[in-house]
Amino acid sequence: MSEKSPNAHFLSLKKKELEEIKEIKSLAISYKFDMLSVMKQLVRCVNLERLSFFPKVSVEWLDEFFLLKKLTYLRVHNLRNAKVFLENVGRLDKLETLSLNQAKFGTKKGAASWADVGRQGFFDKGKKKTTIWNLPHLHTLFLNNCSLKFIPDEIKQLSKLKHLDIRWNKFNTFPTALLKIPHLQELYTDLEILEYPTSEVEDFLDQIPYYFQHQAEETKYISDCLLFFPKYSIKGDLRILAMQLLADNEQKLESIQSLSLLLKATQIPHFDIIRIRATQYLAKYYGQKAIEYLGKEKPVISFCGNIFTNKNVLRKRLKEVGIGYKSSIHETTTHIVIGQSYKKDIQELNNPKYHFLTEYQLNDYLDKIAPQYLVADDSTTDQLRQLLLANDETSIELAFELIKSGGLPKNCITELFICWISLYQGKLFNKAQKWLRQAGSPQFGDLVKGYVGGLFNAGSKYQPNEEYQYQILCSLEQYEELNVMRIAWYTYRQYKVGVQYLINHIEGAELVTFLKEYCEGTSIDLRGLELKEIPKELFELDFLTSINLHHNKLSTNDIMEFYKFPNLKELILTHNRGILKKDRPNIQKELVNCKIKFIE
């Protein structure tokens, strides 16, 4: 029974006869029902195997619930009244997966203390312990977002436990109890508790095949899909590889990857980010060897899946450099270019006679030995850049015609990237996206598969602050295809944002010129730039009469230097925590002719 519509499932449950209820194997229930009546109905589902339960209030856990002996998967969201549950869940001895997202393990009256779970000696009638630590077949346990500060040593009793999720808790350090789990394979944790690992923890993390450090919302969503929903589930070594790709954990990938696994990962449905990264690492581990063999033998290239380059153009370029081409895999094929959404049998591809590379690697190789660009001289590329940044459709269409006929010079990728984001949707947007994905690495293709939101919102009512703009620009530095400084100058010239990035990345005469340009008459507004010190170049602007430094990170010592501004009349220093209250009189005394604002 599907879990997509929990309300409908329970409504249908209430209408069913007893015999029909007994046949139900999978059920999802939301918090919109009276929980006591839910529980009374639930205990009648004696053949239930999977249950997702989302109560919003405390649940009276009937003794009969723990007699659902066929239950293998139990997900309880927002668990209250944990005492009865934790004391008795061990009676569900067939349970393999248990998820307790947002469970409350407190010490308040009526709640079980997390520290005491498993230590109080709860027994069923057969003298068998029945706590959470006594589930003989449990291999997957989720304890995420439970406000936990430690893990009890009793977790080592879960001898079959392989997958553990402890994200979004309140651990200050890595829980040492985890070191005692005998067969752990996957650990999901937050980055913070791994910041200062002991040598024992480092050794432990090296030994387990996979650990995941949660960072991004998209990554969280995909990992939860892979873990919770049968529709997306993948198993065994491929699942570990997919999660490693999702976390972009290169160190672990190097030790577990194989050609067969990476090829399988490029076919994983639903999640572009995993497929793109699988292609990226396929290129890293196997592509360079393939490139070397292109010049050593009579190569014949075939394509597997969709590519962004026009195949007719590519066929012509291959012919010009003496490389054969087959539209599909042939007995003479020596090299296979892995594209997107291919459906070839992995066994057929996993043949030692084939060399694998990506579309980006092939184009890069062809550009080096036989450049295709007609627009290669500096004057023409300068013209192309101007057309791409012209902000009118006619100029952009002309630029696109030049790219279509002569190719995209690599030193124009930055301007095409700016143009693409500025367009946002439409026919020209899709064309630009296609060329960018063709021109860049798989990692760059991962970036441009969607819209890079926020970068050019400055002209709208949703104007981003400087700190947010700075973070976006810094994140783009990892892509070698882009000149981030050119992007920063464009955002400043066009929308007057990106000031924080420019101040942090230029210096000397260039910064002096920029600061003079940024001034409005004899005033300068430097608020919200996260400045930790005053750039020395600012003191060359001795004509300033007003300086706004609201919401920065300056200290008293930085401000005591402001006597160097002979004409300064107004200084705004609100929301600078490094400027202490006791220092304010000294600052005012030093700048006796200046009106200083310390508080709102």
C-alpha cells in the first residue's frame, strides 16, 4: 500500500471490515485524527509490515501495539510520551528500520530519561529485555533532530546496526559510544562535531565505508529520499557510492569506486546531482587515460546518452583530426563518451577494451589540437562580450549567432554566464544554458543545471544584502571556467552590489579609485559589509565629511585612527560589537569635532 496519502489511508482503514484490516501491510497516518481511536484501529492490523506515524500530541501506546510482530519498518515523527515506547519497542523483534525524528527524550515527569533507557532492566514475561537497545534485527536507526547531547553506551548492543543518522542534535563532540558499534557502515552526522576529532575518532571514520556531513538543503532532501522512500531506494555498494557522491566526499570515493559502480551511478534516476557527479568522477579516474589513448591508436568514438554539443558539428571536428565516429556502440568502438540519460546495459559497457571520457573532456581535447573558434582574436571576443552584456534582446541574439557559427571562446564563458542569469527563462535562456553546460566541466554543469538565484536580484524589491552577495560570489570561485572578479564588477556597475567582495579582493591604487567612485560627494556608505578592519586605502580619501560604518565588525582600535580624516563631521558606528561602551568617551575625545552615533 502506498504511503503518499496518509489521511486517505486511515480514512479507508476506518471503513474496512476486520478481515480487510488484517490484510493491510503498509500504512501512513497523520496527526489529524484522534490518536486513541487511531491506536485502537491500528492494533487490529496484525499483518502490518510498514508504518509511518505522524502524531502531533502524546500517544497512549496500547500494549497490543507491541504485538504487531510482523512490523519491519516504523517511522514515528514528533514522538512524545517516550517512556512507554522506549521501554517496549524491543518487543517488535522483527523491526529492521526505526526512525524517531524529533522525538523528545527528556527528564520531565512521565518521560523516560535518555540516560536510563536500557539500564532500568525492563523485561517482558519471557524475561527478555524490551528496550530500544534490544532489537535483534535493527539495521537502520534515525535519531535526528531529537535534541540529544550524548549517545548511551548501550547502543553497542545493536549488533546488526549498519546505518545510523544523528544529524541536527546538540552534541558538542563526537559521541564516543558510536566507536563501539560493531558493524556500522553508514553514519550521518553534522560537520561541527567532526571539527576537532581525536585520533581514535579519525581511525573509526576511516574504517567505516561512509559518513555524511549535512550541509545543504538540497543534499538533505535527496539523502532523505534515498533513505526513507522505497521508490528511490538503491541498495548495497551502489547506495554507499551514491551517498558519497552526494556528499562529494572525494577521499572516501577513491577507496570504494570502481568502473562498474560509477557507470551504474550515472544511470540513477530522479537525481541529477548524483548522475552529474558520477560522470565527473568517471572522468577523473578513467578519462585521462582515455585522452592519452586518443593520440596513440586509431580511435573510434561512440556516444552513450544525450550530449549538448551538436553531433553533426562534432562528427565534422572528429573527422578533421582523424578520429572515427559511430552513432552507436560498434565492434570497432574504442572510446565511449558518457552523456545523460542513457539506458545501455552496464555489463555491455563494462568491457576493458573501452575507454570512457566525458563530453567536456572530448571538447577540451579537440580545442587544444584543433581550435574551432572563428571569434578567436581579441577585438572580436571583446565585441562578443559587449553584446552578451548589452541587456537588449537584439544584441544578445547577435552574440548567439556569433557563438553558433564560430563557437564559444573560453574567455567569454563568464559573460555568457552573466547573460544567462540575467535572462532567467525563455528561449535565449535555454540556449545559453546549453552552451554553458557544453563548455564547462561536469561540476560546472551541476551549477548551471538550474537557476543561480539571488545573484542579480539587486534591481528588484528582493534586493540581497552585501553579506549574501559576498557568499554567492565566493562560492563561484571554485569554478575555473568563471572570472569571479568580472562578475563582481558587473554586479556593482549594474546594481551597486558586490562592494564587500571588491573591497576584499582589490587593493592599492585600484581600491582607492574604486572607493572614490563609490563615494556620494564627500560621503561614503560602508554599512553591512562585515568589515573587520578599515582598509588602509580609505584614509587616502581625506576629503570625506561623513562615513557610515553601521553593522560591521570593527573594534575601538580601528576607530581611533579616524583622526586622519581632517574634514570628518559625521561618523555612524551603530552595531559594531567590538566597540565597547567604556571606550566611547575616548573615541569622542579623539574625534572632538565629529558627531558620532554609537547606538540607534
